[in-house]
Amino acid sequence: MMELKTSLLPHQEEAFEKLRKLKAGALFMEQGTGKTRTALSLIKARLDAGKADAVLWLCPCSVKKNLREDILFHCGEMPEGFVVRGIESLSSSDRLYLMLRKLVETHKVFLVVDETTLAKNPMAIRTERITSLAGKCPYRLILNGTPISRNEADLFAQFYLLDWRILGYRSYYSFAANHLEYKRIRLPNGSEYVDRNRVERVLNVGYLTEKIAPYTFQVKKADCLELPGKSYYGRGFYMTDEQGSCYDEVESEFLAKVDEIRAETIYKLFAACQHVSSGRKVLSGPEERMRTAPLFPDPRDNPRIQELLGLLEDIGDEKAIIFCKYQQEIDDIMGILGSRAVEFTGRLGQKWRQESRQLFRDSVQFLVANKTCGAFGLNLQFCHNVIFYNNDFNLATRLQAEDRVHRLGQEEEVRIYDIVCYGTIDEFILDCIRRKENLAESFKRLVEAEQKEGKDWRKSIKRKMYTKRSGSGSDSSSASSRASTSRSQVGRTPASS
């Protein structure tokens, strides 16, 4: 018999009452509002009634241990018949998939898919396999704090695995035919090209909302929890002379090869520029696999690391999470911070990652992580400083990463810092994040605006993307001086709130 040791909060009780009689449902509850506890009540109701005799809980691999701890906290022990597995593993392990197929074929399984951000692509192997497993389960529940990160097309795969009848479409193609209008590109010869990778707009959104409403409970933290606020601060620095020259060369070389129709060429430009602003030189061309090397033999000479160290001085003895994009950045920071920091990345096994989390909670001041691992499932309310050393191009994981600390149990204002290289791609990325826009789509809109005016967009796009790099041409010492000046402003005026 499954027992629960904790009580439901009012909004969790409301969610339970709405979904308890349904065989399929969605909990779209923002991070930190208690999705796990709500799901456990729904599961218990089915187990107690004898309508389910096993639970398959699929979640991001990085949070399996944390999820088990949450279940133990609420239940006192791991209930019999609970199986917790990683969503990502379904893509690579045929053995796991066959094992789970046997489970759902021989038991009355209550399926929970946690963080369906990882299963929104209807063409992905793991999405197909989860959908196949779901078809054998009498009860299905999806959990997600950010169900839509691009547009309403994100809803299709999530509700299809619950039951295709909810939206009423047996395939993504029929869904797209009724709801998606793709971008039409006019070619130089006057003909038009339909780019099916770019959704211009979603049609009949009201119909979709009406169809999913009976099966969905949605709540935001602001509606149900009295949490301290979040404040955002920008911390900027300038590149050195050598770095600025490398940036200009790389930007011009990769920009010349951008095809505004193909998003991959745009992201390659972004990545190449970002490598240089982060302190690495790009050794490969636009049509090659990206290869880089350090611009600074001593990482302490890197202006970005200098800005980070200045920020850590200002933070003092408080704990902080440092999110990085590249593994080399993590290695450099770990080498400088030494025993004051622990790493939390995908190259560590689950056992070591959980040990890092424990050390961060108990004794170590800094957790250095990448968003792939650190954005999901971690409960780190004891910390209230989050530093984005470098941003990637995924808005959904950015929001998830912020909410590792801004959740139920947080008692202090959460301070979020972005380290930005002035006059580079960093500014464009951060601007898109603040406006919650897709980077490639924003870039393409800039290109289209220039083309409509008959301009050579490659010559004018730089000034459209970010401010003039007025500080480049400085040496590392003067750049450091300006960074020190900017550090004196920390805590006074948020960059964005």
C-alpha cells in the first residue's frame, strides 16, 4: 500500500481534483510548484483502487536520483512497483526499450513522463518510443513547467502520447496542415520557397486551447506561491586587442557563408563568434567541423574569467551556481577555484554528480554546471545566486536553470547574473533571451528587414545585432580596469527584472 507523509497545498489539491477521474492528463506547473507531490496523489488513487499495479516514471537522466529522493521524502520509502528510468536512454538503449515494453504489456502501468521538454519533437526516436509505451498504459500523465518554448506546435507530441483523440490528429502532418503556416521565402528569380523549418504562425490556437483544457492543469508560481523575487544583473567586459581582431575575422568569414534559409549556418556563425568572445580562437572554416584552441595560455588572462572572479569577490562567502556552455570553460574555472567548487556535468557518472550536489549543499561554495545536466530536477533552494558565465541558444533550459533555485522553499531574493562581452554576439543572445525570442528567427527577421530596403544585409547586420564595440582595442589591463568599474555597480540596478 502506498502511503503519503506530506499534505497537498491548495493549488495541488485543485490539480488533483481536476485530473483524478481522467485516464490521461497534463500538469503544466512551473518549476518549484510541486508537480511531483501532485502526481503522487494521482498515482495513489489508481493504485488504491486496483486500477494500476505498477508505475513507470520517465524523467531526464540527470534527475533520477533527485526524483527518487523526492518520492522518499513524500512517501517515507520507495513504493513497491515504481520504476524510474531516463528519457534520453530510450534513444540509445534497445535493451531498455524492450524491457519497458515487457513491463507495460504485462502490468497495468501508470505512466508518468516528467519534463516533456525532452519529448516534444514528434520525429525523435525517444518520442516515438515513449508514445509506443504510452499506448499500452491505461493511465498517462505528463509533467512540464515550460510546455511551450517555441510555439503551440510544441503541444502536438506531448498530447499525442497522452491520447491522439485529445487534439484529434493521428499524425503530425495532419496537425501541421490545419494549424501551421510556414515561412515563404522569395528567391532572387522571383519564385517562392516554403521553409518548413520555420513556423510563421500557428492557426486556430483557440481550438487547441479548447481541446486540451479539460485534460490540463496549469499554474504559475506567481499565482500560488509567495516566493521572493528575481533580479537580473548584467556584468560586462571588453575583449583584448588580439581577441577583438580574431572576432572580426571569424565574424566576417562565417557571416559570408550564412544562408538565411538554413538555420544551421546561422547557429554556426553564433557558435564561432561565441567561442572567440569566450577566449578561444577558431581554427576551422565555416564548412568544417568546429575546432578551437585557447587564446590565453593562462586562463586568468581571459577577460571573461576576470569578470567572473570579480563577481565572485562581490558575492563574498555566499553560495553560487555557475552555468557554462562549454566543457573547456568549466575546466578553466574549476582549475582556478580549486576546492571551493564542485563540477556537475554530463561527463560525470550519476553517482559523482549526486555527490557534487551533496557537497555543494553541505560545504562547497560554488557549483559549476552545464545546463544540460543542471537545468532539470535539481532542488537548490539553499542557494540564491545564479551566474550564467555563457548562454546557449535554448530558452527553455535557460528558464529551467533559473528555477533550480527560485522554487518552493526559497526564502531570499534570487539574483541572476549574465556575464556579457560588449559588442559581440553575447548582447544579441541576451536580448533574445530577455524578449523570449528564438535566436535564429530574430536573426532572419533582421536579414529580411535589410533585404526589403534593398541593402546588402551582410554589411549592415552587425550594427543591427549589437552596439558598436567601442571598447575593443583595449589591452587586457585596461579591459580589466573597465570591468572593475562595472563591478562597483553590482547590486544597484538590475539589468532587467
